[in-house]
Amino acid sequence: MRDNNTRRATTPRIAEDVVIRDPHVFVDPDFTNGEPTLSKAEVAFFKDYGFIVKRGFLDENRTFERIVDYVWENVPREILKRDDSRTWLDAPHGQWTEEDAEKAGLFAGGSWKMRSRGGIGTEPFLIDKIAHHPSMQKMVSLFIGEPIKRTQRVRGVYGVFPKPSGSEGRLSPHADQTAAQLSAMVLVDEVPPHCGGFTIWPGSHHIVHPHCDTVQGPVGPDRAEAYSRARDGALRDITPVEFPGNAGDVIFWHPRLLHSGGINHSADHERPVLRLIVPCDYQREDLTFFDDLVNGPGPNHQWWVDTRNFHEDILPTPDNIWDGWVFG
């Protein structure tokens, strides 16, 4: 348990000699399915690699259409035009102001995290139809048990725009420090291969776990150096995978995984696409939550994250990464 009055924790940047490998496109295992079930094969895969994919898991076409419309409705001053993909390239060309960021979320490097304190991320079509969909709730319960804390907000809608044709782009591997016990990425539109798909470093959750302050909590200053060495070692050794898919596909993943938004090369092809995804985070309800006013999640930092640190969290050890999981 951390002292909320300590200074905000940061981890060193990725070492300059780390070469981030190009991702492989994920190939579904034979057991991949779209059912709200968790087989022994899926549990074993999740334990080893930190994720599973459920294809066609949510049948919410009208909701997905509404989310796509909603994204374009929130573009400030039509900086980006839905029917003119030329405006997407290298967007938004320095036109995105601080006021735009407050109202509609940050836009940097072709990535738009659409969220706001004003309510983006709390809409019923995101909460009730996505985060609290009965199939999502059932699946979450199979991972972390019940009762599940009711989601008050998702992180918003995360978009990755195409890079100009011929440009390389760069992955930005990191791990979230959100105290989530389980996370999910919900695709709300088609994501072809090499078009910005969510990207993870399989198995990296095992490598960084021992170097965090607590099993679910952030990385404090005393562990930051060791954590960064473990992270950089994982990036040197592991080839990342990216997830193509269609609206309704869901990636359930361990929150300790190193991950990144993908690189969207769709401008190299005939039809540029905008990659859209809704990130959801889950915890059990029967915990004693608190706001971390220094590091977040809380009102000061990571305010867009619904999950909170909790007093029952414990120190990590090499063998307690699955404590509290149904299959632990």
C-alpha cells in the first residue's frame, strides 16, 4: 500500500540500444471462438501469453455504427473529414489546440484518444452496450470472479489514423498503471492487417510483474530502474503481435502486458482506414478502493481510467501473479 503524499512515479525511457521488432500479425489458435466461455486451452494460453481473442464476441452492429458516427461528430472544426481520407494523413497538422484536447481528447502522432472530463467515455452506448454487455460481464467473471465493480466509464474511443504512404512509424511500448485486474479491447470497425491493430508483447506480463510496487498497482521510484531493465529486456527478446479483426472482436488481456497502438499502413493500399477501439477495464467490487492523488488513477492523473488502486493489493512475488484469479 502506497503513501499518497510521495512524489509522482516515473520510469526511465526505453534504452536507446533497444531495437523494437516489427510485429507479426496474430494467427488465431484452433480453439479461438466467440463464446462467453473459458476453456482449459484458453486459460493455459492466457497464462502463458497474457491474452486471448474472442472473434465476433459482441453482436452490436447498431452500437458500433453509433460509435463510429460519434467519433466523427467530435472532430473539432472538421479538421478531419470523414469522406476525405487525404485529411487523415499526418493529421491534424498542428491544428489541434489545448481547448480541443480538453473537449475531445489528445491527438498526437496520428493517434486520437477521444475522451473528456465532460462525459466522453460515459455514454450509455459505451457503458451498457459495450462494457456492461452481458457477454462481457460473463467473460470477466470467468477471469476474476464476482461481484464485478460496475463500470462508470470506459477510457473513451481510441483511434489510429493512417501514416502517409511509404512512412515507417514507430511502436510505443508501455504498460498501463491503472490497477485494473483485467482489460479488454473491443473492436468497433474493421481492422485489416498492418492497419493500426492493438499490439502486445506476448508473455511480457511475467517479466515485469516482480518489479511493480504491488500486484496491481504502479511502479514506484524505488523499483523504477529494475522495472525498466526488465521491460527493455522483454522488448529485446520478444516479437510483438498485432491484432487485425472486425467489429465485435474482443481481446481480453492482462494489464501488465507491454502493449502499443499499432502502426496504420492502410494509406499504402487502396482504402485507408481509421482504426477504432474501445478500451475497457475491470475489477472486483469487494475491494477497498482509493484515489491515488499523486500517480492516479484519480481526479488529478489518469482521470479517464475507471479502475482504482485498492488497499488489499499486496507486494508482487515471482509466484503470485495469478492470486485472485478464478483459475489461480
